[in-house]
Amino acid sequence: MTIVTLNLYIGVAALILTFLMSMKQGLIKSWWVSFLQNFCGILFIFSGFVKAIDPMGTAYKMEDYFKEFELTCKGSFLSFMSDLFPFLLKYAIGFSVFMIILEIMIGIMLILGTRRKLTVGLFFGIMVFFTMLTGFTYLTGYVPKDVNFFEFSKWTTFDKSFMRVTNCGCFGDFLQIVPKTSFFKDIFLMIPAILFLFFWKRCHELFTPSLRSSISWFSIVGLFLFSLSNFKWDEPMIDFRPFSNGTDIKAVKEKEQKAMADVEIVAWKLRNKTTNKIEDVPDKEYMSNLAKYPKTEFEVLDQVKSEPTVKQTKISDFAIFSLDGTDMTEMILDETRNLLIIVCPKIYYTSKSEMVTIQDTIYVQDTTWIGAKKDSFNVQSRISEIKTKEVKQNKYYWDAGFLDRLNKDILPRIDSLKADGVQACLVAGGAGEEAIMDLKKTLGVAFPFYSTDDILLKTIMRSNPGLVLMRSGMLIHKWHYRHIPSLEELRKDFLPYNPTLLH
């Protein structure tokens, strides 16, 4: 689905709803105002609903924005605001749920005609906010990585690799649209937002004021509980991400990699060192006229390549590493037995450096000649001295709730399934080797611990920790830690319970 087809569907739905309303005499004061009410209302409800299915995904997107806003403000006249964003970063999920509910409620209130003056004011306000957000996302494509957004004189030609956030997440993972399209979509929606400010009295009102108010309050409570259930209680009820149950990660990864390998260079992005002008030179022209572009006068910034025939997803980035940096991806994808992966996008701990006393043992070697001719000898080591010394070590204090989820909900099942030939590992994101090794020691388990990019794990799993079952490169199923099936259910519904297949 594209943004065009989505808007067509919403437009048809708004037209039908407006027609049905017109059948009640006196309800509609202005056809075009009511149509815009219904169109914008349905769009907001749909946009908010697909995000309410996965509030954690929106929270991760908020985190990306907060980090970029902090960096942008620090290097500009808005430096006084930079401390606000680390604070908001701590409450990204709460901010996410609030914005999702607000968006859906504005949509509901537009269709109902609830408190019209307040509703159109909220609609205008949120559209200004969305337009600024998508505008920032798109316009950073003109700002080189080492340049602050507000240094307008240093902006250059558009390059999508410059963009700080690659998409705004307007429709969550249901529909990802390029920032330029998203920005112009919001500019278009500013038209009804402005019109509503002048024609709010012509907006229709459904039902009685008390019923409209009751529907609004019930909707707020219901949406809050619904959003909560999709991250706090379970994985999203509908999985729009590439790592959904039944996905053959190995096959998809191979297809995407082949498609990327087959892309061709269509142009070269060059910068004229004298004029500082950036231009795209077609590949054939550049290669046949290299003398025209000497390195003393031109700098090659990038290669412009053709689009891959297979759409690239986060599956292309699927890579797992041992703690010493060895790539374990192929081994994991080739594992034919059942493999349970404990996924931890973030491991929760605090640490501090402490001076600890250790024993330093000094050995000496004694050589003893053997035989009458002393033609051979024996070397023995003995302790010469034991010294104590103080060294600085990191001491880790693990979050009790995090350990409890692992020890109560996940590890007992893994331990019980050893007899079934089920393999296991833990993959942690965003942590160093020392911290991960300390977690393994604290849990007292023997199976391997791996590491990877935390963004990859956040895409795979919203639960932290969560459990993923894989076999022969296929993601069979994944579970929130609150909803891991019993051993009987696992053996019956998910494991090919046949020892000859498992070993």
C-alpha cells in the first residue's frame, strides 16, 4: 500500500460517512466542512491506531528525535533547551502513549463534533507540531553530518545519507513513507487545519453533548488500556515488522544481500573544490572523461547507485557476534535444531568502580639434573611469594526485576528443554563484553551469550527480555516474557517433538 491508495480509501470512507450524515436533515451545515471533518478524523484515527498497536515502536522513534534535537540545540542559539531532551528521553514511552491517544482522540472528536472550538484548536496545534517534525526530518537531507541544522549557509544539495532520522514513523511500521512525502502530506493537511479555525461553527455535531462527552471519555480509557496491552502485557497484537512469526530470516537475508550486490553505479556525486558546488555526474560520462575531473579540483563524495530489486529491510542487518567479536550469524541461521534465543534489547544494571584486594602469586622455577651423567633435567615450579594488591574493578548491580523475569519466566523452561535437544543462547544489545559476562556469571548458566546492535533487537522484540524460537534460519515464534507457553504447549505446538530430528 502507498500513501496515495491509503488516502483514496480514507477519502471514499469520508465521502460515504458524509453522505449518510446528510440524510439526517439539518445535521450538516456545510458539505465541504463535514467532508474535511470526516476525512481528517478518519486519517487521524487510522494513523493513531496503527501506532497504538505498537507504542514501543513510536517510543523508539521519539528517542531518535530527542537525541537529534539535543545535538541540534547544543550547537545553536537554542542551547538553553538542550537539557530538556535527555529528560524527555527517560519518559519516551509515556510521551509516545500520550501522543498516540491525543491523535486518535482528535480524530474521534472531529467526526463527532465534540467541543468544536477546542477540537479545531488541537488539530491545528498538532498539525503545526507534525509539520515541524517531518520538515526537520526531510530538510536534514540538505545538511551535511558535520554541520548544524541552523547553519543555513552551509546547506548543500539533498543527500538522503545526511538525514538524521530516516523516517518520521507517521504510520508506524504499517506504512513507511519517505520524509519528503511525509512533509508535503503535512503541509497539505495544514490547509483544512487553517480552514477549521475560520469555519469551526459550520462543523457538524453528532448526538447530544453528553453522549459526545461520554464517548470521548470511554475512548480515552479504552485507548490507554489498549496501548498498554501492546507493550506492557504482550507483543503488538499485529506485527508489521519484518521479523514476524514465520519469517524465513535466512532466505530473506540472502535475497536482500543478492539484490544489493546487483545494484549498479549510475552516477558519481562530486564536489568542486573551488566553487564548493556539488553535482551528480552520470557514470558513463565520468568514467570516459576522468581527465575532466582531476582529484586536485574535484572530490568524490559518494556513488549514486540504482535501487535494489528487492526492498531492503532490517533483516539485512541481522548479525550476531560472540563476545570476542566472532561473527556467529551463519551458525545461528544454519542451526537445524530448535534454538531458543533470549532477546535483551537492553540489560538493566548500574555499575561503579571499586578497589578490590587480590592475591598476586609469584612463582619460581627450580631445575634439577637427572642421572649420573646429568644429561637431562626436570623443571618444577614453586610458590616464592604471595602478595596482596589493590586493583580497580567494575562492580555490577543488576536490576532485581530484570533478573526476576529471566529467572522465573524464561530460564526454567530452557533448563527443562535441554533433554529435548533444544539449544539456547542469550543475545544482548547495547552493552559491553564485561557487563554481559557479569550477567552470565550472575545467572549461573552455561549456554553462550552473544551481542549485537540494540536497534536490531528492538525491531525483533518489544518485550525485554523476550524469547524467540528459531529453526533452520526461520523465526518460528516469539513471546513476551509474560506469555511464554508451558512446557507441554511448547512441545505440542512449537517443537517437532521427535528426538531423531533434534539430534
